[in-house]
Amino acid sequence: MASLAFSSGNIAATNKFRSSIPAKNGLISCRVNFKDNGRLGAQTLTSGQETLPDFLTLNHFEKSPAKKDENRLRIFSGTANPLLSEEIACYMGLDLGKIDIKRFADGEIYVQLRESVRGCDVYLVQPTCPPANENLMELLIMIDACRRASAKTITAVIPYFGYARADRKTQGRESIAAKLVANLITEAGADRVLACDLHSGQSMGYFDIPVDHVHGQPVILDYLASKTIYSDDLVVVSPDVGGVARARAFAKKLSDAPLAIVDKRRQGHNVAEVMNLIGDVKGKVAVMVDDMIDTAGTISKGAALLHHEGAREVYACTTHAVFSPPAIERLSSGLFQEVIITNTIPVSEKNYFPQLTVLSVANLLGESIWRVHDDYSVSVFIFSFCCGFN
């Protein structure tokens, strides 16, 4: 059994490890007496004997200086929208990180980072667009790979957040899938989410990690400002009551244009019935604003109503172009003067039609990533960008 011995002097022990904690009244040394097996009167080491063995000297721990990597920001792309990822990296003056993403014969996803991310701030660009389940699972595995590779922080850059429409219970026994997906991303190991135009702002509250929410409106507003549309002829239209706040903010940036609302009642998922129009659009250029176009049922029926009420031209503006069938047939039927979208979701060549205009949000997301990385405000940047259109 070991014993403790105390005497005047510095704190010391037979194993030569010295404590730096001083005593209140004088200096006290303490050691564990293993040699004498706890017998009293054991000799205490003097200050001259309190030396460290050679293998514990400072020189023994000196390491060769390692080259410090000054670039602590890494951007990796999933397979959902690689073109947008390349544009973001180009804007930021960086190269996309090397990553292997494969699928086994049974559909399982394999992810391996081909470069070190230890101690780095990693940004993973992956929208959960169709096929939503495939791309969501790929994002989760990418996050897990970065976490196990000792990344300092992991930010999921999600230009389009799938399952966002299932954000509340409107009927009994429904799931709130938006909350479930938020939990999956958080539990996978993400430290932050950068999302673009969530279906509803309340979805940010489903995450237990910080969420930076940017909007694609500045890109669309910039494009509309280049067109010769007189403000007196302009009216902004919300395709449903739920999008009134979005349309009102859009109208304020377009010289405080008047607002109209399409009142509809939905009979089922992806089935919409237009009831009436609130507002005056006769002889006006109507700009319909929404966050996404899926089957285009809502926006096409709304455009037909606007033409019936005397609108001269109808423009459709949306951030996310999901374009599920039969969206292309409805949008290219002649109801719209122009359909303006962004590239948060890649558009295949077969879905292009003459009235379609695709704008890039790469600069918007790239600048947001820089600001997140440098701890600058993202909302102030978006606000200042939009103020030019007042």
C-alpha cells in the first residue's frame, strides 16, 4: 500500500511530476512512497533531486515543424447539381474537393473523401431535388464521411430543401416530414445549414443547429430590372393565399408595385382549383411569384384566370423548378410570356422550352458561404443587395 509524505519545499513525487499549484502558507511537497511500502519516516526528495528523467525532458517532445495548411475551407459537391457547385467554387476562386460517390448494384451509396479535411470548415453542396430520397441519403452519407474525417465544421448547403411542404399537420395522422429530415441532417453531424428559399420560414425552427436562409429573389429582381417593363403597368400576383408575404416583399422591391391574390382551394395533393381573383390586373403586366413549380397546376390555372381578367402579359417567377410531369406541357402552352427560374435544381435538356429563362444563384450562394466562413452577416448582405431595387 502506498503512503503520502509531506515536508517543507516544493511539491514533488517520486515519479518526478511536479505540480505548479502553490500552497497558501509556504511550500509543501508531496510524494507517493512506493519503495518503502508506506513505512513512516521515508526521506523526501530535496529540490536538487527533483529532476525529470531523460525520456521526459522537453527536447524529447520537440517535433519537426509541420507545414501549416492555410486553406481551411473545402467545398465538396454531391451528384444532385454538380454544375451549380462548380459555379459556386468558380465564384469563390476555389477548386471543388475531390470526392468519390458510387452506387453498389443494390443501390447503396458509397462516399469517400479523396483529400484531407482534418480541422477544415467543410461545405457540402447538395440539393435534395428529385430523386429526393436518393439525394437526401447521399447528403447524409457525405456529412457522416466528413465527420469521421475530423472536419472542424460541416455546413450543408442545400439550394433546394426537399420535404419542406410537409411542414405541418393539416389532417389527422399526418407526418411532419420536414422536421424528420431536419433531425436526420442534424444527427448525421452537420453543424450548420445554408438553405435557399424554404417553402415556409417555420422550417428553420425544425433544426437544432444554426440555419442561414437566403432568397433567390435578388437574382430574379436583377433580371426583371433589365427588362423594359414600366412600373405603372406592373402588378405582382400571389398564386395562393399562403404566398402573400413572399409576393408582397417582391412587390415592394419592384417600385412598390400593386399586389393581387389568386384565391384557390386545393382538392388534393398536386390538384388545385382556382376560385377568384383579389385585385385589378386589367391591362397590366402580371408577375406571378412563387417559391417552386412542381406540376405547374396552381400557376397555370392562375395564369388562365389572369388572362380572363384582362392581364396583358403574364410572367412566372420561381426559385425552384421541380418540373414534375405534366409541368412542361402546361408552362409551354402559351399562357406565359416568360417563365423565369433559377438553377437550384438542374433542368434537363428535355425540359427546356422557348419561354424558359434560367438564372444562376451561384454568386448568391458563393458570397453567402464566404460570409458564413468569415463570420459576417448574411442577412445584411441580402438586404443591401435588394435595396437597389426600391
